[in-house]
Amino acid sequence: MQLIGILLLLLLGIGLIAGLIITGMRNREEVDPLQARLAELGERDDEMPTSLEELEMSLSQRDRILMPMFEALSGFVTQFTPEQQIETIRKKLERANKPDTDPAVFFVQRILLMVLFGGGAFALFLMVAEWPISRVFIGTILGSLLGFYLPVLQINSEIKRRQDGIIRDLPDALDLLTICVEAGLGFDTAMGKVYEKWDNDLSNAFGRVLQEIQLGKLRREALRDMSDRLDVPDFTTFAAAIIQADQLGVSIGKILRVQSDQMRVKRRQRAQEKAQQAPVKMMIPLVFLIFPAIWIVLMGPALVLILESGAF
């Protein structure tokens, strides 16, 4: 009976944590809560709330109960979290194009997933698989580690996908920058043309640089910050060349022409490298998937005949 009570409490805690995780991992930045609330109040035909209590009770249970609990939990946990780890998470979120996500909330999500996966592994291995305590303990640790590092793996995957897209789009963007600058436009205006023409991660990054310059930041500082956010070696080289040309008074058009040619050569070399790797990568499905199927189709009927003939 004591074991059943402990398991029931564990399942209850897992359910509560799962609810908090689902609530916290929703992308709240897709819709501005203030704009959504104003639109909701504007569409109401009945009387407007006359007090703070009525306005509070008109909110959903998620906004009134779950989100305050999750934010309070994140604030409590981050008090014991090293600032360096929070800063590392912030950089990863920046590189994954999630600058509005709070690093503290992301860290709390990792902890809650660790508890959820660890508790689920404990209940699964103890009740269903009926493993001994030592193996249950090892399985619980492995489940907790999986839950703790799963969000990081997801963020790293998004960062890799974004960086690959930036590397792919960078030569075309440099070509457009070169054409615009050689046609007589300024470098800032040329970045604006890139931002207007395309809708991808690289063009959005150029648009953010333009916004920072309009707010008073120096161009070299904005480009340096953009290089840190993207963490792409090709763009870091390009930004360093533009900053150096700006400081030394060198023609930006010539620098852009050289950088554009180099980026096209690098893209061609990457394509050739992937083409050379294709036969090696094809060996695994050929050996383990296609060849066994071919042997079964060719030798299967003969093997059946040999077995029926009684030769073995």
C-alpha cells in the first residue's frame, strides 16, 4: 500500500509538471498578449469590466494560474543557477533566432523535463518491466539525462539548420550588395535592398542591423554583434573585412567584389565536397538494406527448393 501511494503521488507530480511544461513551451511570442487582449475586449458586446477583479477573472486559467506558477518557479530556480550558464543559454537562443525567449524559462523547462523523464522511466521500469532496483536506478538516471539535454539538442539542431541556410544564402546576398554598391548606393541602403528582396534568416539579420544603426549604434558594432549572433565563419570574415574597410577608408565596393568571389568559390567547393562524400554515404544503405533484399529475392526460391529436396 505504501508503494502504491508513492506511485500515485509520483504520477500526480508528473502530470502537474507535464502541464507546466506544455504551458511554458508554447510560443507566446507569436501573438502579442496585449494586442490579443485588446482585440478580445474590443469584440465584446456586453459591458466592459468595471474593476480589476472582473478583468482578472475574465482571463483564462492558463494566464491566471499556470503561467504565474511557471514564472515563479523559473525565478526560484534561476537564483541557484550560475550566471555563466544563463548567458550560454541566451547566446544559444540568439543563434537559434529565439531572442524573445527567456533563458531562465528555458532552463526551468530543462529541469522539469529532467524530472518528468526520470519519473516516467522510474515508473516504467519498476511497474511494467519489473527490473531490479539497481537497473531501475540506472534507467532513471538515463531518462533524467535525456530529459535534461533534449531541449539543448533541439536548440543545437535549429542553430545548425539556420547556419546552413545562412551559408547557402550568403553568396547571393553578397552579389546583390556588390551590384547595389557599384551602382552608386550606400552600404546601408544596399543592406536595405537585401532585406526587402528576400525573407530568410540572413535578410532578417541585415534588417536587424539596419534597425540598430537607425537607433544610433555604429555600423561596425552592429555588424560585429550580428557576427556574434550568427556564429558563421564566412559571415565573420565578411564582417571583419567590411569593418576594416570602414576604419581604413578603403572602397567597400572592391571589398564586396572580392568577398563575393570568395564566397562563390567556397560554395562551389562545398558542393564538390558533398558530391565526393555521396558514394561513401550510400554504402550504408546499400550494404545493410539493398543488398540483403536482393540476395533474398535471388537466393530465396533456390534455398526453399534445396530445403524441400532434402539435401540438408
